[in-house]
Amino acid sequence: MTAASQQVTAVVHGLTKAGLTVGTAESLTGGLVCAALTSVPGASAVVRGGVVAYASEVKADVLAVDRALLEREGAVNAAVARDLAEGVRRVLRCDVGLATTGVAGPDPADGAPVGTVYVAASGPWGILVERHVLTGDRADIRSATVQAALQLLEEGLQNLRDEVGSEGYGGRHEGRSAHHDDREEAP
């Protein structure tokens, strides 16, 4: 089993154990996060669905991302990632919203260079948003974004377990690499 499949399996099992449902709001990943989650046997117990919000109009019309924000700053920022995660929770009536937005390339977009990515996880722990600056080609950036989103969801679940104090859980996930992360507060 690869590290990526171990990670997504752990996330699905963590959601199951916590009794939480999840939905995805994806821009640059185009459904890859939801596909990763549903690749795990038993995922139907926790995955509600996903919204591929590639166009800004879909982000605004379906997921209620602030239209003025999109017009003023574009889709590649922490506030949009936050709004996507919150919006998918409302639309799909799930406990957890997981969102991706960014630039996979080959050209910059919204004033952001290729590889600039934001992931967000909204759930009972609050809202977590991270900025990543990734390298590689379009496929590499999209794949790394999926892993970053799953890792952030794993962190949210860990925070929840730490709050509850469940036996067998605790502490920060060992081996987490943060060399390309910048935690950013969404306004």
C-alpha cells in the first residue's frame, strides 16, 4: 500500500470513527480529492459528494463564495478556500467541508504564480486554511494538492481527537512535512 493510499484510508477511517460526513469543493483538482476518498472501501458511510467549482460563477452561484471577493482578488486566496469549504458543508449538508483552489498551470492565474495552492478544511474543529507553493508539472501540482488537502483534513480530525481526548489518539501526526506550507488566516 502506498503512502498516499495509507493516508486516504486513515482519513476515511478517522471520519468513520468520529461519525462525521465529508463533502469536497474542488477547483484545480477537478474532483480528484473526492475520487481519492471514494477509492477507500466503506467510504459511502462518510462521503456525501463533491462539487467541482472550476469556474468563478460556479463558486459564487453554487457555493456562495463572495462574488465581490472573486472579482476583486480572484479565486486563488485563503478567503476563497474558506468560503468553498463552508459552502460545500451547507450545500451537501455534511459535517466537514474540504476545499482546493489554486494554479496548476501552465500559466499564472489571478496574479498568482503556477503552484500557488490553498486548501481548507471546515469542521467541528473550526476552519483550517493552508497555502502551499508546489513545484512540478500540472499533474504533479494537482496530485500534491490532493495530498495536502487530505493531510489538512487529517490534522482537523487529530485536533478533534485531541479535544475529546479519545484513547489511542493524541499528538501531532509524525512525519508531517511542512516545508512548503504557510499557515494563513482567512479574513
